[in-house]
Amino acid sequence: MRSWVYAAMLLFVLVATLPLEIFLRTRVYARARRLGAVLLCVAPPFILWDVLATRAGQWSFDLSQTWGVEVIGLPVEELMFFVVVPIASIMTLEAVRSVRGWTVGDEPGERR
């Protein structure tokens, strides 16, 4: 059961932010190209940093709390972290925008 700790935390983050998409209509998942662009800007540099820091011995992972599957020397859950956390961050920002009425010119129905 301990091997599911990291994955369960990531799942909790996704489930906890899902109501923002549903009830506040943040449309984060509906704008897949935009979400993909954000993930492509965020994930690679942080994954590289993580790989280099791990190889240098600056930090490590408690493998008893992961599935034990590694990709490029990192637990797969750590790679998922760099997808889940940015999604949750964007979802939270879009929820605040929705509640506060902040606009940036990309709202549905806006023409350029």
C-alpha cells in the first residue's frame, strides 16, 4: 500500500481541482492546445533539473512510496508531478479569474 502514496497524492490533486472545471467552467481541459503548450514550457526544464539534481545526489526518492518504475532515472510518479501540478495551478488561476471576473482577452465568445 505504501507504494501508492505518491500516486495517490497526485490523484487527490487532480480530483480536488476537477470541480473547478465543472462548476466554475474554467475550460482548462477544453483548451487542450493551450494546456499542452504550457506543459511543454514547464515540464522539460524542471524534469531536466530533477534528473541532474538526482544524479548529483542532491536529493533522492523514497522508492518504497513509489511504484518502482523509473524513466530517465526518475520515478514515473515524479514525471507525472510535472503534469499534474501545472494543471492544478492553471485550474486554480482560471477559477480565481472566473470568480473575480478578471479578463485577459481570451474568454469564450471573444473575437480577435
